[in-house]
Amino acid sequence: MIDIRKADHRGRANHGWLQSRHTFSFGSYRDARQQGFSDLLVINDDRVAPAQGFGTHGHRDMEIFSYVLEGALEHKDSMGTGSVIVPGDVQMMSAGSGVQHSEFNHSAEQPVHFLQIWIVPNERDAEPRYQQVHFEQVEKRGRLRLIIAPQGEQGALAVRQDARVYAGLFNGDEAATLDVAANRHVYVHVARGSLEVNGERLEEGDGARIRDAGSLRFDKGENAEVLVFDLRPNELPGM
């Protein structure tokens, strides 16, 4: 069964320089029915105005990754990392025992549009770490490319949790199938465009909870970019 959450049901935050949509409860947006899914705690769809951003702030015991859709995102942290993240890049910051960081729109002229996603880790007080990998469009075109995995297999970024994340681009006749192991949950988030998942149409910003997923077919895309999370079979995040 596919449980669809429509894009316009998400939380909304308008800070002037930041326009954000929250799939799950975050900040001042609270919904008792939307407290995450499995180990997936946050999906924020953020648009940041030119030369604006998030000042230095702290995190701990969280796996945080950013997926840029348009523009360029500048990152600095207390580990000494300084980087610019562009479309195709996936950035993972494992906060562990504690890290301070900032994120700003790298451009003084163009907005930046990105997803920030939090996964609850399976250990506390780990050593903070930073990873960044670029995935070419051809790696995701008409297929699901593994971008995050527990051991960083197949060139993916490593995550401290029994979770895997795939990214795919689908248009026209392009299609892919994901065979999910027994007793797993899946969350699908459509970042751009639209496509069908097992015959159910999902539009930009839509999400879908899928329990005991089995085999999932992704097809009939219209300039679609999709993230697929293969997760433990618990309903809510928790360590």
C-alpha cells in the first residue's frame, strides 16, 4: 500500500530570505501525524535568496545531507571544511558528538534550491565527519543510483544507520525497478517533475510511505527527479 502525502499538505515557513516546505514536523510547524518515518526525521525543501543563509549553529547525533537542485550552496564547519555544493553533489555531515556549521547561498544574484534531509543515526557521540560526492546525470538517468549506504558501497556516501538512499531521473519511456528486501519500509520524495510509482502518480513535492514495499516500478516520468529511501521497518525515528 502506498500512503501518499501531497506537496500542498506540507508545513510552510516564510522567513523572507528563506522559503521552506517541511515534509515532517520542524521548527514551528508541528503535526502529530508527521513526526518522521522509520529513521527519516526531516525533509526540508528550501529556497534561499541570493547572498543569504543560515548562520553558524550546532548539531549533534544526526546524519544530515544536502541535495542541491538549483544554484550553489556554500558550507563551512568547525571541522575545517569549506565547500560549495552544486547540482549533482550530495553532501553528508555526520554531526556525531557535536559540530558547528553555516550554510549560505554562494551566489549574490541567483537563488539556491536544495533539500536538507536528516536521518537519525544508530550510535551516539561518534566522531564528526564530512563527505561530498558528485554524481553525474548519466548515473541517474533512467535508473536508481545508490547515493547513500551504511558502508558507502558502490561509491555512495556512508551513513551511520541501516538506510540506503537512491536518486533517479525519469522522463518519457525511462523506467526502473527497485526490489526491496522483506520487512523494509520505503519513503519516496519527488524533488522535481512527476512520475508513477507502481501506477500511483506523484507530483513535485509529493511523498509516499510504503510499508513492506516488495518490488517498486518507477516510470512515466515528466522531467522527474526522485529520492528513494530504503529504511528499517519502524514507524518513527528513535535511538
